[in-house]
Amino acid sequence: GTLGIGFGQHIDPHTASKYIIVTSLDKRHSSQFLKIGDMLHKVAAITVDEFALQDLNALLEKEHYPIKMLFQHATPDTEAHAQNILFQQKKVEAAAAKKQKDAVEARLETQKQEEEKRQKTILKQKKKISELYRKSNKDGDGSLNRDELASMVKKMQVYVPEEALPDEKECRKLIRMMGDMDNSGTIDEKEFTSWLVDHLDMTPEEREAIRTENAFMAKMEAFLR
């Protein structure tokens, strides 16, 4: 605890007497005056030779700092027992650290696999998007205008045959969202591809914002999902 001293319970195999022994020390207590296996004899004026560990903890919590403690030198039995307790504690700590490390590595490996899968999916999508773009760019000028975009979404079945195509205002809004920063009313292949791919990484809130723009945007968002 805050004392920097670990305690354990030792029972003398010959007399069945109980002792509180030192099982670990932080650096500030590791000296010639206190060693692993030493026996705690008194806390203040109270003799603790037959105390159980829980009784000692309760006593220490009540004492005011600094706490005066009196120790007796270790015997071969108490030192051996304390060293064994310390060894077992280190084994448990090492096992817990390994478990934590394995969990982190497993999580990182899962994230790596998911990212690799995501990148493969994006690569496939980019190829499909590029093909869709080229087919939609009827005049081959490298940019989609409002009519080409409207025709494309019709073929993508964003709209069913009996529904009217999106009007020019709606198409222009979508084109601007795709990256038409100069308000030319057209979108090139790079902007078109980037917008569709980026859409896959949108948060639910961002997608909801698109759905609420208007009917056309709601249909486009539904198709992209």
C-alpha cells in the first residue's frame, strides 16, 4: 500500500504460531534495516504477532502517519516463505502483463485485418466508380454535368422509372457537395470518386444530415449504403 511494504502471513510449521512477514519492499525501504522475510512485531504499542492480514490492514488504516513499526529479523523459514510469496506474485503479475499484451496485440491485428479488408473494398469500389463515371460521361470531356449526373442516377436506379429526375437545383447541390468548389456545375472523375469513397467513412450523424437535405439526397444516400 502507501507504506511501500508488502505483507504476508507465515505460520511456523513447528509451533503453528502466526507471523506477519515482509514479502515485498519498494526501493525506499530496501536497505540494511529491513529485508524480505523480516517479521512485524509491533505497530505503535500494539503487538501483532498473532494478527491475521485483514486485522493488520484494519489497524494500519486507523493509525496516523508516520506509523511506528517494530520488526524482528527474519528466520530461514520466514525468508524462504517470503521469497516464495514474492516469486508467486511476480508470476501472477507477469501472467497478467502477458495477457494484457496479448490482448493489445490481438486488437491491433484485428484492426490491421479490418483496415486491409477496408482498403481492398475501397480499391474494388474505386474501379467500379471509375467505370460508372466513364460510362456516364457521354461527351468524354472529363466532367459530369447536370444532365449526365441525372442520367447516371437514373441508371443506378436511385430513381424508379415513374419518378421524375432530380431538378437542376438538386443536381447542382450534389455536384457542389462532391467538390465543385468553383461552382462550375460539373464534377471531374477524381472529385466524383473521392466523394463516393469518403461517404463510406461517414458517421451515422453525417449520413443523417445528407438524408435530410432533400428527397434526391435521401435517395443517393440510400443507394450509397
